[in-house]
Amino acid sequence: MSKAIVLNLPEHGHMNPTYPMAAELVSRGDHLVYFSTDPFQNLVEASGAKFHSIGSGELFVPPAHVGGLYSVMAYSISVAEKILSDVLEAIREHNPDYLLIDAMCVWGRLAQQIIGIPCVTLAPTFCTNPRFQNAADMVAIAYGRVPKAVLLNGIEALNTYMDISREIDQKYGTSSPDIVEFFSNRHSINIVFTSLEFHIKGELFDDQYKFVGPSISDRLDEFDDFPYSELDGEKVIFISLGTIFNDRPEFFRACYEAFAGSDYKVVVAIGRNIAPADLGEKPDNFIVREFVPQLKVLEKTTLFVTHAGMNSTSEALWYGVPLLVFPQHGDQHIVAGQVLEKGAGLMMTPADVIGERIKELVDEIVASPNFKDAAFELGESFRAAGGVARAADEIQKFKTASGLRVNGNRKGDESV
């Protein structure tokens, strides 16, 4: 068997798509060591991979990325500066045959440059394409729909990224990625967890990019007490701002105002940062929980009001659910833009966080079959992309082309 190390951002949005792929590779005989933080240990081990801790998690909690994608870059390179030495030491100790690196895991990208092990890129969200995109294109994609304040904060964050990356490159002799390459980490094979049809300008990517569709799998969390039967036969509005930047009590209060006493059944996931009591009296037609079984709720959902995280968006589209997107940070603005581009929903801005306006937008989407049809077509493209089985097939081809033997020895290494 071959041995691989997985290097990823310890965030649910980046890690969730990789678990089914990891399980598939393990089932085919590969030995995977997954580098992550302690809160993810159970999820990693449930996939069959061996867990390697890179910390308790506090260092990796991202700040509110007020500067969009450039703030993501600044945060990531600052983490890389702190952990790169330890990551390099651990990789050398495990002595893997190949690496699986998230497209935005900059410390993984730098470690691969230093050690020179064959690498597969894993892209849980949209990739940039350095062959066809330049810095001006990146600014247009990342900041074309954001408020001016986000762009101004992004410029400051970009300066931070450049300063830290310059120091790392001087120390290790690496070449830190520019603002286009940062979001692609292009290698000879790039596994992209969406369909070509949903990806931005997917037709311009060459065969090194394998669009396998999203990894849709049940979560391990138990929700035995969730009242699924209350959703049967109802027009269900599901509302969630994800797991990180969800501390928006004014938004949830506006949703109360929008749908209290309406003919919608409303499911709200508020996360851990808000107490239900802080939102006032819960309307009778609402189910409000810290977390909900998202996939099972989406199966019964009429419309999803979402932060436009790639995972949540993909899961909704998988079930043909149209969206009202309310992006909060980073690549969510890009995902939201693509939902609009494909006709699968509408977008709200902070100025729309008024009960009456939220209901107007929801009613508009529900009333038009065009949004539902577009969401269904994208879901069909996801299912046709091949999923984790195709991802594993492509990785097997990469291993063969790279000279990796079945027993885990690299070409030219005769040790046993």
C-alpha cells in the first residue's frame, strides 16, 4: 500500500469534503495520516485515517475576515509562519509516498516545495486558474460584489501577507504563491469537489483538473430528538449562517419578524454563539436549534437561506433547493456570485436585514420555478461528476504515473 499525508485547513468547510474520499482511499489499501487539530480527531479517525495532531485548535480559529479573500491569505500565512517547522519535522518522520494538500493550505504548499514529495491538490471550493486569470481578474471575482470597506481592509491584509511570505521565503528558499496562485496550488492532478458546470469558467480548465462533484455524506452527529415529522407537507424555509461567522442576532431577529405567523415552517440553526433567549420569543412556526441535521432537513426544504459556504451551497443544490444567499466572508462572496450567475437563487446584503425585505426575497424565489429548475440542473451535474470513487480512481492514476508502487515504496527505493 501507499502512504499519504493529508494537509488541510482545520475548518469544517475544508475538511468535510475529504472524509468520504479518505475512507475510499483507505478501503482501497492506502494508509492515510491526516494532520489536523484536536477537535477533528473523531471525524478523521471515523474515515479510517490515522490522526496526527497539529495543536488544540486555538491558533487556527480564523478572525472575522473583514477584508475578504486577502484577509484569508493574511491569516493563513501567519499560521504557516508559526507551524511550518513542526509540520516539516512531522512529515519527515512519517515518510509518506505522496501528499494530499488542500488548495488553500499554504503551509502544506510550502512544505511540499521544501521536501519535494509528489502531491495531489484537493479543492473544496472554486480554484483560480493561473493560465487564464491574472491579478485584475482575481480582484474582479473576489471583490466585484463586496462593499467598498471590505476591499479597503483587503488591501491592508494583502500587505500583511506579502510581508510574512517574504520572510518565510528568505528562511526556507520557498516561493510563496501570489494572489492568483494562492487559491489554486496547481499540481499535475487537482481534485475539485464541484462540477465543471458550477465552477467559474469551468470550461477553461485543462485535464489536470478533475471535477468530481461535492462529497455528500451523513454527518456523525446524532439528532434523534429532531422533529422531522413537523416538516412533512410544509413549505420549509431553512436558515443557517454556518459554523464560524454566525454571531448575527440581528439577522435571526429579522427572520423572526419576516416569517412569524406565515405559512412557512421555518428551521433555524443559530450555532453556539447565540442563546435562543437572546432572540426574543420564538414564533410558533419556528424550530430553533444550535445545530440541525442539515442534509436531512435539506431533503425537505423549499428554500435555503444560507451564508453561501461551499459545502452548504453544494448540499442544497444536490437536493435541488434554491437559495437566498447572505455571504459573510472570504470565498462565500464568490460562491454567492456563482449562485446568482447560474440562476439558482438571489442574494441579500446587510441592508436587506429587515424582516419585510427578507420575506420579499424569499417569496420571489419560491414563486418562480426558474430558481428551482436551475438548482435541480446543478444537482444533476454534481451526481454525474463521479464523486469519491472517481476521485480515488484519479489519485490511483497519479500514483502510477508518479512511480509509486502498491507496497508503498517510491520508484527507485528498494527498501521493504
